[in-house]
Amino acid sequence: MRRARSRQSLVATACLAILIAAMSILPTNPAAANPVPSGNIAVTVKILRWSDQASYPFTVNQVRDTLFDGAQNTSDYFTALTNGDSALVEVTPIEQIPSVHASTDPAVINCDPDAFLSEVPPVPPGERLIVITPHMSSCPGNGLGDIPGTQVFINGVLNWRLMAHELLHNQGLNHAGACTSINAAGDCSGNSYGDPFDVMGASTGASAGFPSAFNLMLLEEIASPAQTPDITSDGVYKLKPANQPGSGVRLLAIPRPGGQYEYLILETRVKRAYDNFRSSGSRLYHGVSVRLASLNDSPNGISTLLVPANPKASTSSDRTSWPLGTCEVYKDGRSGASIRLLTIDSGIAKVQVAVNGHRLKNRAECQKTKPKAHAKIAGSTLKVSGKKLKFSVKCSAGKGPCKGKIVIKHGKKTVAKGSYKVKAKHKAKVKAKLTAKGKKVVKKGKPKKLKVFLKPKGGGKNVSKKLKVR
Ligand SMILES: [Zn+2]
């Protein structure tokens, strides 16, 4: 998969009014992003209070912990993301300053981030400016970030994921959504914040880790086209974790000609620092996440849409269950691709793909062995018929037939012996022949009850039941 070179120079002056927040909708926005700069990224932070109020929304230390010093912080997130290449630094000490605006000003009542960004001194080129204000309910979301650019506005909410989300908007990333409805072609209507795994989707609270493999490619953290191959022929492909550095394929891109989202993107991840918000056994780390993605333009400012690939999931189920699990199949109507996750071992997934409507060939890894059918003694009676005893056996669904030996006892004496064979999912009458002892027992007068044993051929659990004799 090849992306166009970043177009940030053309749109570097994108104005904040159209920038992404909870609601921001950009009619078209090229999926162009630029790498996170190497080395230290200087960040200047101003915390504002309204001129007619005494208190600031946060202390300097609270903001410093969030960005640089806390047990988990935005700077360390960037360092993890860039494999140690980048960090945020506080070149100008974080400052609390009174805003020129009072809480009753139209800029506050109507939420005008530009007004607050422009009242603080500009920062030198290449540096970032973050302005934090008290929370304004009139604002559409918790923050805004230039796409791309250098400015971030934070609306009275403080956490390291939100800061990372806005700063990654500055690198040109759009939102990560999820399918809210999906049609037979696999095309989706989507929402803007729906992806629970990508920090460009869910970004507040204790959710979301690294950006998706697609976004890591846009950031050039997954840089080589060899790591993001287009899949246009049937085969089995190895997929390494998207959130680990190194060589190898990190993303499989299946072209979807004519789709608004023109690629289906497959990735897997491992649990690691800053991408450890799910339990180890979760599908995020033991499955393949499937997304629709667009390089051309991002409909509604959403570059990727997470797809419910798990055959048991739907657009209304919990999205953390959406990745494809081992031996499950996802079919994309538009591309005609069928995808099966064969195995996942030490974070490396083996993915089988059949393109253009081809059928997936059976693979030993995923040939499920049908459970063996098992027999049950049906009914509650046993009939004496000449030298034979008759009763019914029911064979369950599964690999049949049910067959084995019959032994019927009166106390400790074996009174009849025989064999049974019943087709799976069937019920049939079976017979056992009276033994010499059995004949004597019956001659003396029918016993009231006899105990019947079924001993399945080739092992399996013996079955027994007392039946009334009639
Ligand atoms: Zn956003």
C-alpha cells in the first residue's frame, strides 16, 4: 500500500474553526500525515481562567504530570509510539494566566477556541502550543487540534490520551471510527469516535492505545511499503504486531475498488506499554482487527472504520469483541475477499486470504473435528420378545454412527448380550440375545427391572439405565 507524500504544507494554515473535536466534520480531508518529529518536541502550555473568576481549571503540576511526569504521560506515549525517537519537552515553563475574556463574553458562551489561542503569544515555528481553558459546555468536545498544525485547545478536560489525540491531529491524523451499519458489500456508515483501540477513536478515559496500523503507516512509523503489502492473490500471509518496531509485514491491505473506503486493512497487536488497556486474552491481542480505510479522502474526517469481523458480532455488539478470532472467517462483499485467521503465535498471525470471490481452501490448522455422536438409552421399558430383549437407543448429532456392545444384567448375572448401531441424530430399536442364564431367569418369571449397559466401540463413556420389563 503506497500513500501519497504528506500534503501538510498545502493546508498548514487550516483554521481551528473547522478542526476536529467531538463533532468536527470535514467534507473531504486527504489522508495525509507527517511523521512525528525526531528528538524533542517543544511544548508550551498556558492554563487560562476567566477574568471574572478566581480559580484555574488545573494546577501547573496537574498539567505537567499529564504531559511529562505522571506514571503514564503523553510524552512517554510519544516515546513508545516512535520507539524511543521522540519526546515532549517543557521548554517554556507551564503558566497559569488570566484570560482577557470573562465567563459572560460571547467567546466563552459560544465557544470560540480561536479567541483563546490568539490571546497568548505565538510559539516559534516547530513548537507546539496548548491552551487549556475552564470547561465550556458550549464546545462540541473536549479538545481541538490543527490537522495538521501546531496548536491544541483543551476544553477543561485533562488526560494523557486526550493530549496525545490532539497532538496527533497536529501530525495530520483524522478520526478513527467504527461501522454503525454495514451492508452486503461490506460498506459501512460510520461514526467518528467509534474505534475503541485507536487513540484517534476513543481518547478519553481508560481506553485506546496506539493508533491503528494504517495510522502508524501515515505517521511513517511503519515506513516501508514492503511492510504494508497490497493483497491481490490467494495465499497465507504472516502478519507481525503493528505496535512493535522492526521489520516484517505489519498490515495487509486488500483493495476494494469502487468503495468509499478503498482498502480493507488487517492488523494484529501485542500487549505492551501504552497499548495495554485490554486483558491479555482479548481479541485485540489474540485476533486480527479489520478496518475499512481511505487514502484518498476521509469521508467526514474519518480515515478508518473498525468492522465487526467476528462472525458472532454485529454493529450493536461491544466493539472490543469485533476482531476476527482464530479459525473465524470474514467476507468482504465489495472486494470479494474472504479472510480467515489460521493461527496466532507469539503475536504473529497467519492469515489466509482468498480474493475475487474465490473459496478459502481447507487448512489443517482450522479443520474442526466434529465431536463424536454419543448413544443414550431411550424410553423406560424393555420388551422380552422370544429369545431377545428389545429397547430403544438414541444417537446424538455429531460424527456417527453410535455403535458398540450391549450387556443386560439382572443383579450380577449377565442375562443378555448384543450389539447396537444407530445413525447420528436417529433413534432405533436394538436387540440383545438372552444368555443361557438369561433364559432361566425369564422362564422363572419376568424380573421387574433389568439394567442395560451400552459400551461404545472404540472407547467413550459407558451408558447404563434400569429399564422396566414388559
Ligand atoms: Zn479529534
